[in-house]
Amino acid sequence: MKYQLGLIGHPVSQSLSPPMHEAALLHFGLEGSYELFDIETAQLGERVKSLVAGGITGFNITVPHKTSIFEMCSERSAKATASGAVNTVVVHGSKLSGYNTDIEGFKVALQSAYDRESLVGLSVGIIGAGGAARAALLALEELKPKHILLFARNSGKAAEMLKTVAVTTPVLVKSLPSTRIDEPLGAVIQTTSIGLQGDNEAYNWLAWFDQGRDDQLFFDMVYSHNGKPTPLVEYFSQRGVRAVDGTDMLVHQARYSFQFWTGQLPPFEVMKSALVAARQARASQ
């Protein structure tokens, strides 16, 4: 069988997904390819139909199409249904089956970065109220923190999101910018694009977390395309806070996507090494 795989989004030109999946195909001796499909929102329906008619086996979805693809799937996994978003599709004839591997990918990456199986007894902050925040909420639900503070520019949007995400962990919505919290947080999960370009406003928003304790973790879901730390990871690392970006989350979600398509779960290091090599090559250009 020849696997025709790819990534749908807009834009997608900077994605590091192809080398990871190509390395996984090679590792298992499978024939196939992984391509990038830059598709604008207005073209999504027709382009997906064209890809399916052309024999695509499966594909990933990134912004801004995760919720739109969710609606196009005839079958959805429990995690996709809970999140209202799909990032992985398996094609069966003309039918699309949707999955969400962001949730498990984030959970495993967070556990590894924090070196703990659960977050029992810890208070955790999430910045943002979009699709990535949904994935973070559902992953944290499985890790059982004491409670979650959800920081968002639009507190009304955050409250509406919580109505559609089935979590039992207590969640308190707080508006951004926020310069004060009532208790120290064990971890903060950054799910938006703030700070990606070194936006000073983002640092002001996060000043309350700048406490330099060795039991804190800052997790930036944004991942580096050039091997350098993201601006927020660099900011917190310089101040003694353990900080990681979304690279390992990207690798883990890709592993689980690949497993849905092929039935084979690639070793983490196979896909991570391919990503690092591609990133280094890009940085040297």
C-alpha cells in the first residue's frame, strides 16, 4: 500500500511535519509521501473533495480549519468530539473519520517536561480560549490538577468555550491583561500567538508568573522553526523558570496521527531527529 498523506492549513509553508512523517515511513519501510496543502477557508470544501477523489489516505489539519473539518467528518473519536476540533483525518473511501491527537500529544509532552505522571494538588494557568486551549483543558482533566485559571482577552468567549468542553476540574476565568493572582501556579500553558515576535505586551501580562521557582513550568505551545527558543521561553528561562516550547508536543501528536493512518506508532526519537535536522537545515539557509 502506498500512503498519500499531508497537512491542510493556511499558511503551511513553514511546517516541519513532512520530514517527520517521511522519516516514519522510512523507519517502517512503508511507501508513501507527505505533502503540504495550503488551502484558504473559502476553498476548503472543494479542495478536500478533490484530495479524497485523488486517493489521499489521510491528512493532518492545522489553523484555521480544525473546527470546519470536524463538521465534515462522518465519524469522530471521543476526544475529537469533546474538543470540537479535528487535527487528524483517516479517509475511508469517501468518508472522513476525525481524531484529535493534540490532546494526547500535549499531555505526554507536559508529563515529560514536568517529570510527573499527574498534577494532583497543583494549580495550573492556561492562556487563551481557542482550539489549543480546548486541547490543554481536556489533557489537564486527565492529569487532575487542583484547579485551572483560564486567562483570556475576551472573558465572555472563554466562558462560552467552557460550556462546550466537558471538564470536571474547577476552572476560573480571568481577563487579560492580569497583573495579579491569588496563589502561585505550578504551571502556565501558553496556547496563543502572543509573544511570538517578542511582543512586550505579552511579558507585561505574564509578569505575575516571573517568580523563578524551580517547581514551576512555563509551556509555550508555539514551537520554534529555527532551533532558537521562542521569545517567551527565552524570557522565562533567563529568569530561572523551567520553560519549554511545543516541539515535543508537535512530535507526539504526529506520532499518534501516523498510528491512526498506518497502525504503526513511530519511535519518538525517529521523528524528533528528523524535525531537528530539518530545522537546522532551514536555519543554515
